[in-house]
Amino acid sequence: MMGKSPSEKLKSLLSADRGVSPVIAVALLILIAIGFAVAIQGVGGDIVDGVQQPPEANIDGNPQDGEIILTVESVDNADELEVRTDADNGPDEPDLDTESGATTTVDFDDADTQITVVAINRPDDERVVYTYELPDADDE
């Protein structure tokens, strides 16, 4: 008995009701999923690149006899550092240079005074990066 001729094999192959091999189907699904991921990353990446990082700074404070010495250890995404106090009659607050190692001294007449260092990234982004509250006169 002879097998089928090549033309009969081709006809039976083309008319067969078989589906795609499961391996090929899985490979196609993976390729489609990767394509979607790349497209979403392309769109999402542009959105994330447009978001500006908040200003950051690492400040060291060394309180001594009614004053505090502030030292800049590092600054990231900040145009300036501003020293603020909550005392109405407190001294003029000095600005703090954004260079690493820069120092300033803030004197306080009032023992309840709190100082805050704010990192500012213009035009309107600011973040408190250091706060120190001197002890009450009763606690000393």
C-alpha cells in the first residue's frame, strides 16, 4: 500500500480543521504583551519626565548658648535655603548658602523660638528640610 501523493498531502493539510500550535500561540501573546508594555512605557515615560523632583537638603544644627549654628551638608533641586523663625520679635533670619559646608548662625532672645530651614525651588515649590525647637526656659 502506498502513502498519499504530495498533492493529496497538501490538500489535506490545507483543508484540515486544526488550530495554531499552542507554542506559537503563547509566543504571539508574549510578543503582543511586550509591544503593549513598550507603548505604555513610551507614553508614561514622557509624563514622568515632566514631573519635577521636590527640593531637598540635609542640614546639621548645633545649638549653643542661645544660638544655633546651621551647616549645609547637601542640597538637591533647591535654588535657595531660607531660615525662618516663629518669633515675632526674633532677629532677621539669614539666608543659608546652598553650597555644601556653608554655615550660618541664628541668635535667639526667646527660648521658645523655633527655627525652620526651607528648601525652595522656584517658582513655588518649597519644603521644610530642618526644624529645631529650643527648649523652654523652664526646662533648662
